[in-house]
Amino acid sequence: MTDFPQPGEVRGLTPGLPGRIAAASLRVAVIGDVMLDGWWSGVTERFCREAPAPVVDIQRRNYAAGGAGNTAMNLQCLGARVRLGGLTGSDAAGAQLRTILSGAGVDLAGLVQHSGAETATKYRIVAGEQVLFRLDDGGRFPAAAEELLAASVPALVEGADALVVCDYGTGLLHGRVRDALIALRGGRLTVVDAHDAAAWSGLAPDLVTPNAAEAALLLGRDLGPDRAAGVRAAAPALLAAAGTAAAAVTLDRDGAALISAGGGFHRTWARPAAEKQASGAGDTFVACLTLARAAGLPLSTAADLAQNAADIVVQRPGTSVCSTADLEKHLDSFADTALSQSELLARTAAERSAGRRIVLTNGCFDVLHRGHTRYLNQAKQLGDILVVALNSDASARRLKGPGRPINPVHDRAGIIAALSCVNYVTIFDTDTPIPLIRELRPDIYAKGGDYSAQMLAETPVVEECGGRVRILDYVSDHSTTALVSRIRAGGTAPPPRNPAGGTDGGPAGAAPP
């Protein structure tokens, strides 16, 4: 596996992708701080006499595996064979947690139970669809329990395709357990999801997944107002502090920012969530990212898939998980999302009224490769809303010649729409997008190619409408053409054509569609 591979390979979040990953039946070991999440819901109609505090009459109690347990649950539901290492007490909370995990099929051979330990719990009190407060309890353990967990590490990681360390800072993993993991490092994909990733630099993880606050802790400074830009600017220092080759910094409502030691950068964007009580989306992201990466997907593709999984669970109340079926259904839902021109104009008018800048780009996007997705990722960063206009099948045929497109336009639209950087997809039947530009009046019109803005027929129209043309990094159309030829011949994708790494004859980073 390599980080941020060069363009030239077919890439797309098709509905069948989660099933193919699940079919690999990969073994994943998860070790970390497990806890029982509780969601106690009720009604409140009065305040107590002794203090200005609401009285909540509890009507329903729901429980879920939390912490490393939630990561394990998500991995299991996505098709992995999961072995979980951690610690519970011999108490009611521990018994309930074990029942939830074993019921999902998680192997609990490494989940130590000790009578001197107290199972960690996090209970939320909910009334009127609002979390009023959270009660945290337990999590205490004797040294003997830590020793038992450390002794279980060799059996836990044996034969694993991937290892996920979930360190919530309780201290359980910071002594003998960490030493045991470091002694067995290597030989598998290793992902660290820790409050302080620097404490795990000795493990030399392949990937760390801090959130924004944890990334700031690693750096000793704030990421700034544009957190994704802050991550990118601080990439060398952040990677060095964590002792890793790559990091995926989760930014909650802003998606995630991925960086690698080779200078690679990739963004994902979260789709808006209305659910206020959702919890554990970060665990879902880490689980899906790990499994997709272990299955051989490039890091950027794995992150886009993980973002889709996280988008699913944030729409649900409580601590939730994403299954293979959930992810397939979600990706399939993009198949019919291409907007008519009138629908697009109505949507973008609302976006503009909210002060958002509209970016438009267009192309066939027939056989999608990472040059295309990098190009779209860059285009998104020019504004707030990215609209991708696809050539219809007839238009693509006139542009590309007989036998094209390989994929019909609604398939192409579904794959493009599933990318987190894309907000809206539409289809045009003309030879150029000029008629659409006149109607949409984008703030930015983005193109990738070896020409200047002055060479584009669209430039005068864009400027007439008050917009600007931006030419992104050049990668020619050769890779798509060569890739199509190789596919038809039953071969594999061609190797890079130039030292800059772009198979299309130019620097990696963007491609005209």
C-alpha cells in the first residue's frame, strides 16, 4: 500500500464497493478503552425544589458500545472479523457491554474481565430532544488488570491484517500494554486513534486519526480559523510529532484533512447533519478508513468512503454504527441525484443568498481516476459550493468519438455525486457548457489543462457574468484514453509517464475530464 498513489487507476465510490470490501473478510484487531454508552430519554415539566435544575422522568434507556467498543462494532458491521482487546469490570455495565459486543459477532477473547476494575460508563440524560448533561463513571482499574491485558496482546494481534489502537487517555494503554504492542509492531496496517498520538510514536503507526483539538495538542498551537489549511501548513510538524507517515485529521462539520510524509493532501467534506444527539461518528470514520485501507484502497479513496459512512451515522440519534448494507444504500442513493437545470438554479440561488460562492467545472468524467478526483478536490477549495456539469452521452460521444462514453451518464453522475467535495451534479447536452454558464453565473469557473484562460471559449462568458476563470494543475487526457484502451484489452492501468507522477503527461494533482 502507498499513500496518495499517482493518477491512472480506476477509482469510484460505486454502490458495490462496500460489499467487495466486506467479502475480503479481513481480520482487524482493536485494542483500547471500552465503555458503555447510555442514552436515557424522558420528559421534563418541572424543576426540583432544592436547586434550579430540571426533573427528568426517564421513559426509555438505550445502551450501546462506546469508545474502542464502538470502533469494533463499526468494523464488524462493515464486514471485518474483529478481535477486541480491552478491560471491563465484573459488574452489570460490563456484562451489558459484553452482551452488545458478542451479539454483533465481535471476538471478545482479548477483552479482560477483572473483579477489581470498574467498567467505564457515559450516560446522557435527554429531554425534549436535547442532551441536558452526561454522567461519566467507572474506568478505574488495578495494576493486575493492566498486566492481564498486556499478556493478551500477542494473541490479539496474531494474524491480523490491521490493528487499531483506541486510546482515550485513561492510562490503561500507557505502560505494559503499549510496550507489548511496540514489541510486536510491523507486519500489519497500524492505525492510532488517540487523545495524544505523540505517546504512540514508538509504535511507528502507518496512520493516526486525531481530531482538530488533538492535532492542536500535537502541534502545541491552534490550527487557525481555516482548520484544514492549518493542518496542511503544519503537516511536517504534525507527522513528526506523531511518528507517522500519514494522518487523517477529523474536523467534525468540516469533514477531514489528510496529509502524508510525501506532501500529499486531500480533503473530505461532511454533508449537513440535522441530528443533534449523534455520537461516535469519529469512530465510524476510523473504522471504515482502516478497513478500506487494509483492503488496499488508496488513502484518499478510503477517506472519501469513510466520510460517507460518518455522514450516515450523524443522521441518527445516539451512538450508532454503519453497516455494509447502510453504506451500499447510501452510495446507491446518489445514482439519481443529477439535477435538472431549473432545480440546479433554484438550489444555487438559495446557496448564494446564504453568502456562499459557487464553483462550476465540467467534463465527461467517464473512467474516473485519481487525477480527476484531485482536480475536483482542488476546485472545491476555490469556493463553497462545487457544481459538476457532466457531458450527456451524446455530447461525450461527439467530443470523445465512437465507443465513448464507457459509462452511461447516470452512472457517471452517481459516482461523481458520492464524492464529498461535490455538492451538485447536472447534465448538459451541448458541446460546451456556455449556455449553462450564462444561466448559472458561477463565481468561479474551474478547468484543468495546458492552456491559459484566454484560450478558453468559456472565458468571455464567465467574465461577462461577473465570474473568474481558474486553471488548475495540468494533466492531459492521455491517462483516461490509455486506461480505456488497456481495459478493453484486458490489461492493467499504464505506469506513470513522467517524473512528476502524472500518468497523463503532467504534474499529478488535476486532470481535464
